[in-house]
Amino acid sequence: MPAAILRLALPSPLRRLFDYRAPPGVPRSALQPGMRLRVPFGRRELIGILIEIGDSSEVPADKLKPALELLDSQPPLPPALFKLCLWTAQYYQHSLGDTLSWALPVLLRQGEPAEARQERFWLLNDGARMDDPRLARAPRQREALKTIAQHPHGVPHQLLGQLQLNKDSLELLRDKGLVRIEVRRHAARERHGSWLAQPELALNAEQQIAERAVREGFGRFGAFLLAGVTGSGKTEVYLQLIRATLEAGKQALVLIPEINLGPQTLARFERRFNARIALLHSAVNDRERLDAWLAARDGEADIIIGTRSALFTPMRRPGLIIIDEEHDASYKQQEGLRYHARDLALVRARQESVPILLGSATPSLESLHNAHSGRYRLLCLERRAGGAQPPRFLRLDVKSLPLDSGISGPLQQAIRQTLEAGQQVLVFLNRRGFAPTLLCHDCGWLSECPRCDARMTVHQRSNELRCHHCGHTQRRPSHCPKCQRLDLRPVGAGTERAEERLATLFPQTPVLRVDRDSTARKDAMHGLFERVQRGEPCILVGTQMLAKGHHFPRVTLVAILDADGGLFSADFRASERMAQLIVQVAGRAGRAEEPGRVIIQSHLADHPLLVQLTEQGYFAFAEQALGERRGAGLPPFCHLALLRAEAHKPGQAEGFLDEACSEAELLLNELQLEGIELLGPVPAPMERRAGRYRAQLLLQSGARAPLHRLLHVWLAALERMPGGRTVRWSLDVDPIDLF
């Protein structure tokens, strides 16, 4: 029988497999696709994943290296998830090795065993005596033996320090045969009694229809879009569907857009269920993440909650997938494997024959189009739960009004009235820092980033200028670098400036800032929201972190300081994002008994988009936006792929993209593909970023199949191009921004 040739996917950007011989002493029968092997790769060692086993190789026999070690007795990824990774690599035109690497927890990528954590326990040996003569002159060992004897079930190794036990003393006792080490598998937490730890809330008629529709789809694939206004009780529908899933002996996967939503989601689920819940996101350490991943794979976790990467968590008994805030751009990975977790979740649900529920108060235009065309079933919740009334909108024209750190006089008065009534205020400004830029009043100098085509933001607390695009920071200058004068002024307002001014205007009221800077410390977000939940009058100032899924029952006034940003953007999705953000932020107001108000400051208060959004609602805006997209031939009525390139020298990126464009035109003729347009190459909207010059080439097609047929052949040609070695390039299939 010929020697087995192992074809492995390695964590590298190269879109190919690598051939190796089997490790010495490992029979062919012990090998299965999906297993991990440690292999030599140049001067390094890598962890590869076996894709297939063959009998021959194009690599000469004398150059074919043996793998060093087989790491698994069973593939760590179940067949369904392995299949999903193969599909993902093909669809997003990405290296299979890199795709599989994204799907595995960090410790498995590094070669750790794919087994649940094992704990070491120190126990007394049978026959061990405290008066053993060998301990007569070893008081430390004698004391250690006495402590171990007090714990008949054993002392966990990680608790030795707490019990003042010296590891060296224990090792000496072990050598004398007085104590032993027992390795035990980390025990899964047992579930007690009923699945419910607290009673469920009564569902209104709309919620009942939605819950029943999804429950009737259990056991087979079906896609449902739950479009519910903010505060309509979407989460209660999720919770009751999860309870039904658990009662059916299945597991549920819940994806959330932001890490900051994790603790409050987890707390709500823990209050409701007697269930084993696994939380997976980037703030969880590698060991905890692996434990949660393995618990889900082995069926020991009942509910899995996580951000986009949790999509790749295996489940032994998959029953339901929920995507909360499905419209959120955070579900799209913007570097490396540029996948969209919502779209991949639909593929996974189909492959595993489970229903998937997409929920949002402001569904993406793509999801609404899929609902209109029959791919999803649309479920609507048009009334707020508990009888709460929708907030009233007021568009405040600030064209001729003086602004005090971005806050107009009428808005200050409305904030004062709300606080005097014992209620809370949310002030939204999607710009962190103190001010967007620093200006010299004498010569007009602006604080520009030396590495980007962008201005540096003033951060008052740290007394520095910071670029929010590349991360470059420098001390705030005391005089103008150009004319040496001293009159440097912050221009515009960010969350720091708004916080400072509001604290001056309302000195008796706590002002709480919620942005990436103020919540960087662990548990900072939790501490802020605990203060808000007490219900005492306060002012919340923050960025879009405040817009996502939070429940503030005492907030009755929401103020949006600047609603004009998305009205004149070059990005065709800017108006959709702005509408979603306004509606999501507005949804924080009046979620309990007191009615809510939303004041939108704008220099364009009569803009048709703002008028339609505030008077007719998000779905009227969405229908018109879909009509405009259809007329312009833009997504979801076409399919895009974006080839980006960047280089240290001007012109290099465009040069490579020119070559790539010519190659694509040749392939279109050769493959006889129609309906694909090549737009560009052009410089990126922000041409210079982090010291590199960037350009892009857009491919647009009315049908997905011909576009992917072109991409498959084209990418192989791009990898052979000499110009590709002097630039850094990447392909983004279904890009959500063109920057």
C-alpha cells in the first residue's frame, strides 16, 4: 500500500494546501480530515489541519517532509462546522488554513489538547501517618501533611497558595509515598430542577404570534426576521423560544453585536434560566474561551452567548440561532477573514437544519429585501411592551442659535425640566474626545495626523492629540507649530467637551460619559450602568455604545446633538446607518411609565430624510431607500467585491490595481462572463492612512454566480503578479463600507 500523503491547510494567506508524510509510527487508519498536526514549515513549526489523504504528491519524494506529531484522536471541529469553514473559505475567497484558524480558539491553534480542563488534586495516601519518623526533622512537611489530611476529598492544585501549602514540601511528601496527585476532569455544573429560575412575562398578541411562528419551525431550517420597535419586547420572545429549545433537549446560540452587551445579556439569562451558559467574546481570556468552546461542543453548555466569532462555536445538539441587532455593522469582520457573522449564521442554520431568528428595531435593507422576496418570514412587533408609548420627536433647527459646546439654549432648558422632574437624560454625540480638531486662530493651522489624511482629535483629560484612524498620539502643543502664536482653540465638540460643559451647567447632577475611552477598564461599563439603574436623576453622555440594546427605564429625554453627519456622505449606506442610529438612540427614551421625548439638533431640520424618519418612522424610510437602491442598481439589488491595495509610496497601489483590472478584463472575455462592471481603480476616500497610500477597485455584478466564478480564477492570477509583492492587498466580498 502506498505511503499516505497528508494534504494540510496551514495558517497562512496562501490559498493552497501543503503536502506532508504521516508522522513516524502513525498508521493511516488513525488519520481523519479535521485533525490537527504539528508540522515543520521553513524554520518554524505550525499547527495544520488535515483536509484530505492522498496516495501521490507533486512534491518530489525526497523533499516531502514528515509531520512531527498528530495532536488529536478525534477532529476538534464537528463535521457540520468543518463543512461551514470549507464553504466560508470558498465564498469569501480566503485561505482555508486561515479560515480554520479563525474558527478555532487560540489555545487549539497553538496545539493545546482539545479536551475539557483537568484539575490536579493532592490527597493523603492510605496508611500515611502524622507521626511518620521521616518527618521528625521536617516541620514544614509535617504541617503540609496535616493540612492535606483535613481535606479528605483533596486539595485543588490552584488553591495551594491560599492554604499556605508549599509545592516543594508536597513533592517531598509525594516522594515518600505519603501523598498522591489525582487528575480529575473539570466537572460540568449540574442543572437543578426546572429550566426556569423566575417566571416568564406574559406575551402580548404580537409577541405570541412571533413566538409561535418560530417554535412551529423547530427541527428544520427557517429564517425569521423579528422587526420590533424599540422596547417592544423582542428579548422576551428570545427568552421564551430559548426555554422551548432547552425543553426539547437542544442548545441555543445567541449572537450580540458588542462585548459591552455581554454582561447585561448574561445577567438577564442567568436570572431567567437554570441553565449552563457559556460566554464567548474577545475580552474572555484564552483558557476560559477554550473551556466554554469545549463545553458547547460536548453538550455541557445549554446556551452560548457571544459576539461575531462565537458563530464558529460547535454545538452537540443545535436547536436555535438568534442574531440580536442583526443590522449592526459589528457583525462584519474588517480584517483577515472578512466574513459577515449574520450571513454565515444563515448558512450554518441551513446546514444544521435549525431555525434562525434575526431581530432588530431597524432591520438592514438587505434583510428587509429578503423578507419582501420570501426568503425570510417577517414578524412585526409594532407596539411597545407593557403599554409604554413611543417617544415624541422634535427636530430643533439650530441654524441661527448659539451653541455652547454643541448644546443649544432650548435643549439646555429641556434638560433642566427633565432633571427637575426627577428623570434621566441621554445626550448622544457620536464623536469621542474633547473636540474633533485644534485650530490656530491666527494662521489657520489645523492639527493634522502626520500618518493619515485626517485631523487629530483633542483629548483634554490626557492633554494629547489622538488620531482615531491609526492610533498616533502626541502631546497637545502649547503654541502653533506653524506661526508660534499661542491662540490655539478646540473646534467642534466631542463627548469629553459635552461632559465638561454639562457638569458646569448642572453642577448638582451626576454626568456619566459612556464611550470607548471611559469604559476601557474592566467592569467600567457595568459600574456606570448600575448607577443609571438606581433611577436617580443623571445625564448620560455617549457615543453609539449607548444605542445598542440597553434598557434605561428612567430616561425620558434623548438629545441628539448633531444629526447632520450622514446626510451628505460619499458612502451609499450612510443614510441607512444614520437612520438606524437615530431610531436606536431614540428608543432609549420613555421605555417605562413616563412618556419619552427625542430632540434632534440639526442645521438641516427640514431635510426630507429627517422629516420622513421622525414623522413616518424607520420602515417608511427603509421602503423609500430600497426603491432608490433598486433604481441605482446598488445592494441588495447587486453584488459587490472590493479589491483594496496599499503601499508605502504614492502610485504603487494604483499601479498594481491597474494590472489587476487589465487581468480581470481579459478573464471576462475568456470566460464569457456578462453583467460584471469594473469601477476604478481610484484612490480610497482616505488615501493615506497609517503612513500607507491606499487605492481600491470595485467589482459590481447583477448576479452572484458569475462574480464568484471570476473571483476564483482572478485571485489565482493576482497571487502570481510581480506587482503584488510590492503592495499589501486584500479582497472584501460583500463589503459593507467602501473606505
